[in-house]
Amino acid sequence: MIFRRERRLRTSLIFLLASTTLVTLAIVGTGILVVRLPQIVTANQTLVDRAAEETASRIEVFLKGLEERVALVAQTAYDVPDARVGSMLDAARGDAFEALYLVNKVGTVVAISVGNVSAKRSREMVGIDLSNSKLVRAVAEKKNVVWSDKFLSAVTGIVTIGVAIPIERFGGVVIAELPLATLLKISHIARGAEGLEFWIIDGHGEVVADTGLPSASGFNLRNNPVVKAGLAQNPVAERMTFKSREYQSAASFSRALGWLFVSRIPAGLENRRIRETVGLILIAFIASPLIGLILAPFWARGMTEALAPVIQRARMIASGAPPGAWPRGNVVEFNQLTSDLEAMSKSLQQRQLELRDLNEGLEARVEQRTQDLAIANDELTETLSTLNRAQGELVHSEKMAALGRLVAGVAHELNTPIGIGRMAVSTMRDAVFQLEKRMKTGLRKSDLTNTIEHLLSGSDMAEKNMIRAADLISSFKQVAVDRTTSNRRRFQLLEIVDEIILTLTPIIKQKSIRVDREIPKDIILESYPGDLGQVLTNLIDNAIKHGFDKRDNGVIRISAAPLSKNVIRLTISDDGHGMTKGVIDKIFDPFFTTKRGCGGTGLGMHVTYNAVVSILGGAITVSSTPDEGSVFQIDLPLIGPNRNIA
């Protein structure tokens, strides 16, 4: 029985409303997250992809313009008088460059313009040897425009990037140094969305500019998977981890500059849009039940107030008091309940009147019924006793009938050896008479020899048949003693089986049945051989009568093997007609037979079951398939139960 905790209706209604709101919101919120979060992730990925490309394009355009300005200086540098070269460099430098200077073909600075530096300091910088500068050497090798990676300027002493353009007519090179802050400013302009940041990374993996983490500008990110793939111009992963934070990322490589532009935006809960979406759902998840808990009591109170008068009148009915007028409300189900209770109240009143009338004559009827039941009980008890006695007599008769069949079979079997022995004795007597006559008329050696041969042959025949008759009588005697006394003794299983087969030989021969046995000689039991013989007799007889009905041949197999240390399994199987499941289910029931009206009593298998279970202390099971024979398995203890059996 399941016990459930009782709750008041009002509490249940409040709980129902709150839990329904909570579950509904949980399902809807989960659905929103399942749909919305992938949309945000996709939108963010599209944003960073577009931002990386736009930033790369914008900075390329900007730097291309600066490159054209420096190229103009390279074209006109040696056409301007020496006195005006400094002014030209100042004008060309403007606010875009940190420094702009001319280097001759041997790598020496010959003119320079540096922002926020005095004229004296500028003159001191003229003559600096830059022949070992990577930028100068790169221009000399490529004979073309070169944009540098991030480097420490030998002129200004600050970290910068530069563009170098060769002067074709006179040799030498024009170098312009661009402040990193300029690139950072352009990147900030391109950011657009909140949380979107950029890296500008040179060809060696150095961070040239970082809009999100200014301190990261000193990092080398060549081993970062996104940077490594981008510099190799391979597809980059859409996710990366930097400083223990997850980002959605994209990269665009500038072939003109040899730089990588990486855009990134925080992923997961660090992303503002995802955080706001989850936060709104959590707020709704918390606020909705609270609002429901505030409103539910008012709604629940209205429901319970409508139900209270109905409950009060139901209690009056239970106590036997008249309920009076029944209330009606605006809830259909409550009105239906009120109508049903009103009908029940009227029905109860009517039943009470009827019960009062019935109770007046109940005692007399009970007394009369009690007397009738007592008489019927006595009759049933006597009938049951008679049936039990009749069943016992039938079971005893079945056992005696089986023994009688054995007597008839043995008597029939004894006729053959005794008849043959008698015929042999008669033949020997005639031979002796003939010998006596020839002795009177004259005995020849051949007559004596023939007589001796007849006597030896006859005596041998008589002896063999007398021995067979003696064996039959001995086996039958032992079987009869075991059956009638049911004594417990020690015996060899193979010996008992052979005796039973021998006594059943006449029945077996009528059907040309072959009995095969596989029983080890070392199986010794201390049990009741008579009852075991009765079981074997019934099973073999049942197989012949039912299993081989309308058949003149067949095989019965009897085998035994140890099942455990103290138990053996005796198996009796045949290849006869088999049985259906309906017959198997009832085969051990008393008086059940498939040969009703043909001499079957239905007690043979019942006696077999009782002998195995009650006397031998074992268990019997049967399995069968129609047209495939039957198998009886008997599990017997080596030492049977110690019982006194009459």
C-alpha cells in the first residue's frame, strides 16, 4: 500500500500554479536558449569574419596612401635643393609619421625629419649608419617597397613600424616610421560592436596593435593556433583561448603588408548578448514563480471558499444529520459534485429505510441459514471423507492392478521356458525307453552314442530354460516383495531397472519396443526399490499405451547420471507421439487420462508423482513436443527419506 502525504486543497492549488508556471517557463526558457544561443554565436562569427576583412582592407588602404606619400618623396628628393630638403621632409611627414628620413646608398642618414624633436637634435641624427638595418637591407635586396615588422627605431629609439621605398635614380632609400598608436586608432574606429577587439600581428607573430589589451602589444603569438594558421594562410579555427578566456575569432592575412589581422569577440557567458539573454531568462525564471506565489493564494481562496459549504454538508450526511439546502456556485465541477452529493444523500435516506425493514427479519433468516449451513457442512464432510477413502482405495487398486499385470506377464513368460523344459525332459525319457528296448534286443555302439547325444542336448535345453524360469521367478519375487512391503534397503539402480524390464518383457514384446539403458553400475541407492519399481513400471507402461498407440515399434531410453554429490538424475524418454501443453499441465492430476472409456483410470501418473515426491523424496518433471516424444526427468537422493510406509 502506498501512503501519500495529505495536503490542503488551497496548498495544492498554490503549488500547482507555481509549479506549472515554473515548469512552463523552464521549458520555454530552455527552448529560447536552444534557439537563440546558436543564433548569437552565428551572428558573432559573421561579425568577426566581416570585421577582420574590413579592418585589414581599411588599414591596407590607409597605409597605401601613406606609401604613396613616401613614394612622392623618393621621386623628388634629389630634385630639391639641399637647403629645402628638410622643409620638404617636414611637410611630407606631417602628423602621419613619427619620422621621415633619407638614407644614401651606403646606408648613412643624409636628411631627417622627426616629430617633437629640436632642430639641433635632428642635425645630430644626420650621419647615423643604418647599413645593418634589416629594413635597409630588405629594400636593397628586393629593389621594391618594403613594409617592416615591428622594430626598435635606431633614429627615434621607440618601437615602431616603417615603410622603405628605394630611390631608383641615385640609389639610397626613403624610410618613414609610423607610430603604432596610429594603427590602434584605426582599429578602434573599425570596432563597431561592443566587445569586438582586434590584433594586428606582423610576420613574426609580434602583436603590433591590440585594441582590447594594450599590454598584449609586447606579446609574440606565433604559437597561438589561430595566429599560426593565419600566417600560414590556412583556414583558422572559429574558437580560441587567450589568457584563460574563450573567444570567437577570425583572421585576414594582408599579402601586401605581410601582416595578420585577427578579430575576436568574447564567447560563452563572457559575451554580452549571451549574458543578457541568459540573465533575462533567469530573472523571468525567478520572478514568475514569485508572482505566481503572490497571486495564487487569492485564486486558491476563492476556490476553497466555494467548496467549504459542500464539505460541511457532506460531514452532516456522514454524521446522520439532515444537510438542508445545498449551495450552488460558479464552478461547473463543484456544482456537479453538489448535485451528486445531494442525490447520494437522498439515496442514503432511502437505503436507511430499506435497511430498517430488512433488519427486522434478519435474525430469523440468519438463524435459519445457519442451521441449513450446518446440515450442508455435515453432508459435505461426510462426502469428502467418502471421496478420500474411495481415492485411497482406487490408488491401492491401481497399484494392485499393476502388480496383477506383472503376475500375468510373468506367468505368460514362464510358460515358454517351463514348456520347453518339459518337452526336453519328455524327449530324454523317450530316448531312455528306446535305449532300454535295444538293450533287450541287442545294443549297438551307435545306438548308445545317439542316446547319449539326445540326453546331453535335452538336459542342456532343460537346464537353460529352468535357469531362465528361475531368474524370472526370482526377479518377480523381489519385485513383489518390494511392492508389497515398501521396505527401505540398499540396492543397485541397474539391478532394479533390469528386473523391471525383465518383468515387463511380455508387454514390451507385443509392440516390438526396444528398451535401451545407460546406467552406470556404481550407482547405489539406499531407498525404496518397490516404489521406484512402481514408478518405472508406470512410466514404461504409459509410454507403451499412449506414446506408441497405433504403432508397432519404438525406442524407450533409460539413463542415469549423478546430478550432484548426493543426487542422481534418472531420465526416461521415448520417441512416441508426445504430448500437448494442455496434457502436460494435467498429467499428474488424479483421474486425468486421455484414454477415458478405454480402460484408463487416470491414477497411474498420480501414483508415480506421489511415489517420487512423498516416498522417494525426489522431484519429477516432464517435457514433450507433439510427434517428437516425451522426456521424464526424476531427481532422486542417493539416501531416501527415513519413513515408515505401510
